[in-house]
Amino acid sequence: MKRPSRITVPQLVALKQAGEKISMLTAYDYPTAALVDAAGIEAVLIGDSMAMVVQGHETTLPVTFEQIKYHAEMVGRAVQHALVIVDLPFPTNHLGVHRVIELAGQLLKEARVQAVKLEGGADQAPVIAGLVSAGIPVMAHIGLRPQNVHQMGGYKVQRDAEKLLADSLAAQNAGAFGIVLECIPAELATRITKELTIPTIGIGAGAGCDGQVLVLHDLLGLTNGFVPKFVKQYADLSTVISSAVENYKTEVRSGKFPGPEQQFR
Ligand code: KIV
């Protein structure tokens, strides 16, 4: 079967040169990935945020490589047009360059993803370079690194300008094709964006980035409790789902469902 072609890594990078903003969203399963893709989003990320919004954990740390791969396979089957990127879950990218290439290679071979994302900048430059030399495109991720939550002492805005600039340049020099900037003051993210030739994708990093990424469940209003300041909820799906389920329950109790039109004669 011939599939429609997806956005490629060089095409995504070219969007920066053309001054076009990039929209990226997470997706973790077939139906939501298909919807996100059909809406014209340029890049879909199977994020390790699934540990929190799908699996119900408090941090991103518990999600395993096998679980990420399983979800990447679903997303890989659904997406026809967007670039598909998958997160390397904790602590995959610290296992030594050869092992990381082996694991990332499995994702490209078996899950139809085109690139991997890893948390890190200068500290991960050898890993980024190793993956790139093996033909595996890499998106780096600096600023707030949720996999380092214990070391960072919580989910805090990152303000060390010199370090963040050095991290972003090191990632670019190592061959990363893009970089996520998470929870960085807007002026600093704008400065980094101007310094780099590769696209910056911001989350909590202001409007000066080349693109934006959000966790799909946050955008849809599907998360309970705390909503980070940088999230804009474009829908209230929690209310929609609760009310549909309540209506179903009421109709089952009252005998209104199933009606004649849902029954076989
Ligand atoms: O895991 C994730 O969803 C992410 C994005 C928020 C960038 O890393």
C-alpha cells in the first residue's frame, strides 16, 4: 500500500528558514493521533508525558521503553502527514551510545517514527552525535527537564541564561535538528531562537520560539487538577465525557437505552 508522504526532518527545519511557525502536539494512541494529524499539525510527539496523563503517575519517570514503543506503534500507524517523533524515556539516553542507538533504532524500525527526542543539551552531545551518525534524527530538550525533576527540586522555570545558551548550541553542533525549550523566560527563549539555525519548539517559553508544543490532554481539558500557567485549554472534554457517561447511566436505569433503534428485531 502506498502511503501519503509525511513531513520530513529537513522540511520541518526549512519552516524556520521560511519564517513559518511550527505546531507540535503529543498523541499516544491511534484515534487521537489520527485526529491531530488530520487537523494539519506539523509534528506529533509520543511524549513520556504519557506517564502522567495516560498512566496516572506523578512524574514522567515510570514509563518504560516497551510501553513507549507500544504507544509509538499506534501513533505510527495513524499519522499520514505529520513528522512523528518519539521520546526516549528515562533513563534510556544514559545507557551508553551503542545501547541508545540500538533502542532508538528499534523505534524507527518497528514503530514507523522518524525521529527521537531526548532530554539534555551539552551533557548529551556525544549521544546526539552518535544517534545522528547512525541516521537517527534527534530533537533535544533543554530548560525544565521533567526526567530530572528530583535533581531540579520540582517543576521550576529555568533562568540560567549562559548555561541554556551553551546547551542549545552544543545540541545544535552535535547535530540535533530541533530543540524543545521548556519553562524558560520568554526573552531568553527568543534570544536562543535567534542564535540557532535549527527550530526551537517552546512549551512555557513564550511566543518568540519557532514553534509550540503542548500535551494534548492539557489542550483538550482532559487533565484533572493542576493546570500549568503555560497551558491554554481549547476544550473542556472532561465535562463533555462526564455528562455523556452520566446521561448513559440515567438512560440505562430508566430503561430509555437501548431504544427500539438500537435493538435487533
Ligand atoms: O513528554 C512530553 O510530552 C514532552 C513535551 C511536553 C515537550 O516532552
